[in-house]
Amino acid sequence: MDETTRKSLITAIEIVLLLVILYIIAGFLTGYLESVEEEMILTVLNAPQLVI
């Protein structure tokens, strides 16, 4: 295996790892934002009852 093939292989692996990490972060953020959004909606729906 020559040097250029090895370097391109390492670069490809780094790109794949980066994409996987970004995908995990994006999934985590989406789940977190959805749960926050649900809590906000519940708070808004419950707010009128608290006022009355």
C-alpha cells in the first residue's frame, strides 16, 4: 500500500466519522428541541387554566 492510497483512505475514514458524529449530534438536538417544544405547548395550554 503506497503513501497516497493510505492518506486518501485515512481522509475517507475521517470524513465518515465526522458525518456520523454530526448525524448523532443532529439527532440529539432534534429530540431535545422536540421535548422542549412539547413542554412549551403544554405550558401554554395550561396557562389559561392557571389565570382562571
